Amino acid sequence: MVMGGFLFLLAVIAAICLLYSRSSQWKTVMAASGPEARDLQARHAFLKSKQVKCRVKSDTDAGLSAIQTAAEAVDLHHPERLKLDVHTKDLDKAEELLQQYEEKQPATSVLL
């Protein structure tokens, strides 16, 4: 009985460590809400087309699905905030590509 409790605790600790290590492999490079979220989505698509490992996440409600979150982010009446995260192994490449994107399509955005 004691051994089973110990193994369960060990499994919980391992799961927490795994989740932490996965989240620490991502770096937020841009955050936007409202109309600026369209630019964030465009940058995400641009990076994806260049084989950069990246993702768009909601900054406000983790319970919403990704599709619902993205749709609400471009709604002018909904203050949804999105983040563009890049995997740390692709960070240098992403920064270089985002600089090129900025030069080709000047737009105002919030870079972190």
C-alpha cells in the first residue's frame, strides 16, 4: 500500500517535470489582440511556410479551443490576446525571418 502511494507520487512529479520542460522550450516573440491579431496570424503562417516550429496560443483563457480563440482574437469587441511562440531551437531563424517580414510589409505590432 505504501509502495503504491510512493509510485503514484513519483509519477505525478515526473509528469509535472515533463510539462515544465516542454513549456520552457518555447519563447514568445510577439503578442497581439484585436485587429493586430491578424498580423500575428500572418506572421505565424509566414514562419510555418519557412519550416519554423511555432504556435499561436491564447494568453487569456486556456479553456477555449484554438479555433475559437483565434476567431475571437480578430473580433473587435472581444479583447482576446494571442501569443506567437517559437521553439527555442528555431529562435534565431525566426528572428531573422521576422525581420525580413517586417522589411517587406511594414506594420505596427507589439514585439516582446
